[in-house]
Amino acid sequence: MNSAISVKVPTHTLLALIEQAGLNGESQDPSAIILKAVEFWLAAQQQRAPAAAGGDVQGYQWKSLFLPEGTQIRCNTYGEQYYAIVEGDAIVYQGRKLSPNQLASLHADSVRNAWNDLYLRRPGDKFYKSASRLRREQAAADQAARTPPEAPAVASAPAIPARAEPAHYPPAQATPPRDAMPGQGWTLPERRKYRFRLEDVAFE
């Protein structure tokens, strides 16, 4: 006889499971959904166990993005969704090994951009993320790893202004007062005949 126990599941997780099951056209019975999710997780763990024991992590290398084994891939095409999974070092869809571009264009009438059309959920991820977003996050992590940490800035003490020395100027020499006394011969007639008044010159 099979026995059952109660397990606490957060409400938002349970609602997400029910919603995803409805999108896949499966039963929305919470018990059946949780049981299937646990069985799927156990199967994925058992498949990864031999690789982990050997020290090698298997997965699919998609340019700069590595998809470990067990990564689930969801593709949206014209409102329909279909799923693939990474097994070993290949992406497998219904027993066929496909590249990301082949998977994105499989049910489309034109060439699709796999970075925008594929959504990935790696082992340990809670939600699906678009491949383009994961690629940006990976590029940012790689850039951070290549950039050496900056040395902490040391605040320099403010410069102390040098004390200004008073300027030294030579003492001003006193100008002797003008001698207004007429000199010898200043008022003689023969001297005055060579002098002109300003008004006589300006208005002649």
C-alpha cells in the first residue's frame, strides 16, 4: 500500500506549476503536478550522477553560453510552445539532436533568431530566462572577472598654504615743493615779447 505525506509548498510555486501544466495541456491536479515534477527532478539527478562522479560536467556549449546537462529549453513560435532538453553534449527534441537555430526554426516558416526565441532553465534555476538575457549576464560576469579590482583611493591631506611674506617696497621719496618765486629776469620786457597767450594763438 502506498502511503502519502504532506509537504509544504509556497503558494506562488504551486500556482506557477499549475499554470505551466495548463499551458502544456496536462492535468492541473496539484498532487499529480508535484509528483511529476519530483520524478522529473530525480531522473535528471540520476542522469547527471555518472558525469559528476567522473569529475566532468557535460553540457552543450552555445558560443559563450554553456548549457549544462539537464537544461530545459522552451521555444515560442506563433503562440505555441514546445520543449527540448540538453542530454549529454547535445540538444535533444523528440529524439532528434538539433542546434539552437534549428530548434528555433523547426516550426517556423522563416529563419528565426534563437537568442530571442529560446528560453532556458538550467538545473537549479527557478524560472525560464531568455537566451539573450543569459548571454548578457555571462558577458558581464566575464568582463568583471577580467577587470582587476581598483585600489582604494587614498584621500590626500589638503595642502597647507605657505605663509605669505609681506612685500618690501623702498620708502617713497618726498617730492620737493614747487618753487613759485619768479627768477631773475622773469618779468623783463624783452623776455615777455617772446611769449604768447593761449587765446591769442587759438583765435587768430
